[in-house]
Amino acid sequence: MVLVACSGGADSLALAAAALFVSRRMGVRCGFVTIDHGLQDGSGERAADLADWALDRGFAPVQVRTVRVGGGGGPEAAAREARYSALAAAAVELGAAMVLLGHTRDDQAETVLLALARGSGPRGLAGMPERRVRNGVLFVRPLLDVGRAETRAACEAEGLPVWEDPHNVDSAFARSRLRPLVAALGDGVVGNLARTARLVGADSAYLDGLAAEALARALDERGGLAVGEVERMPGPIRTRVLHAWALRLGAPGTDLSHRHVDALDALVVRWHGQGAVALPGGLFVSRAGAALRGVGGAG
């Protein structure tokens, strides 16, 4: 079974209709899940109406998942974390092989521009991957080469009940402020930005693979990092190893930034007896002899 995540917007509705069409011909069940973030008046009623539409169309099973959005990392990041956790839980509960997401080429271009504005490194410039395992669940974005105008045209042709999310034009959200600029740049630039994400993503995936091997070599029997081993690594590999190790310690990925990784790097290559580095999640990392060690955290 595949599970389609749908907000009711044009992109995810077009994806849902296409996924149901294809899955029926392949003899695969197609489920449907929508997330009620509880951030707008009437969100529960809209989610219920969307679920009724999905049932009428023949999706099975159909679920509405209600989440509580925290405040970590800003409202957009917090909503995203809550959404992915709920989608992963639904997939595990229902035994879905994958969750389909409706992100388009325009979304990818916006992601790259936001990463540039925030000074992100290659991981940010790589944008959203087509396939990613998160919380043990495979998430797939089949529409990354499809434009937003095409999904809207598909919805109009099929008479699908598109919901226009007011957050998409709310200037309180960074992505909403960016959209007029992306539209002004034109379709050619959107395609170029999406292609940039693919190219950077391929390079970044290769370096991440090397870093995973390097991390395994640098870990000691207590889960610390051997400073001598890390120090010999090229910079792009070393910082990836430190980032991955911080995640391994339990630092939440949404809050872990380049500043934290740079501070960890200083413990390795710019060591002058400085104190412990504080990481998100209540973690502290210090240099103890020939190793970096982490303590604290929720656990």
C-alpha cells in the first residue's frame, strides 16, 4: 500500500488523483491521510471534509491526524516536524510501503532560494530529495519535476476541490514572502534552481556516504570521537562527521546549525583548552583527552 499525504491544495490533490489512478492499474491499495495542524479556525472541519472527499473517490484507508505544533525552530519548522511525525506514525500503523508528498519544482526552487538567504551549506542548497527515509518511513516526492501551474491545470481539468491555504500568502511566513520573487524570476529560473538542487544533491550524497564511513572509523568503544582520526579528515568530511555524530548523540536536527558544528570543529582543529560546547536538546560536548564526549540530553 502507498499512502498519499494531502493538504487539500492543488499540488497534493493532483498527486492524490494521479496516485489513485496509477495504483488501481497496478493492483496496489492507495491510502490517504491529511494533517490537521490546528493553526487556523475551522481546520478540523476542512480536514473532515477532505477525508469525506477521499472516501468518495475510493481511497482506503482514509485518516485525519490531528497534531500539536510546538515552538522549536519557528512556526514553519515546528509544523513540519509535527506533520512528518504524524505521517510516519500513520504509515507504520497502516503498513504503508511509502508516503507520497506533493512538493513541486516551484517548491524546490523556493527551498534553494531560502537556503541561499539563510547562508546554508550544500545540504540546504540540495533542496528536498526525491526519496528520503525519515523516522523509519520512506517518503517520496514524485512531482519535483512538475510545475505548480501544471498541478493547478490538472485540478481544473478533473474538477478537484482545491483549498487555498491563507498561509501561502501570509507575509508572516518566509516562504510566502519569497513566492512573488520566484514568480517574477520566471519559469526558466525556477527550472535552473531545481536543477541546481539536483546537482548539489548528488555531490552532497556522495560526500555524506564518505562521511558515514569516516564516522564509523572514528567512533570509539564508548561512542566518543577519536580526535586524532577526525583531525586528519578533509574539512567537508570532518564537518559532516561532526554533524552526524551530534545527531547520533540526540541533538534535534531542526535546531542543529552550522554554528554548533563549527564549535565542535573548534574542539578538534582549534583546541586551546576551551570549555564544553552546548548543543540543542540539553547536550554538552567536551574534549576529554584524545576524544570528544557528549553528556546530557533528554535521556
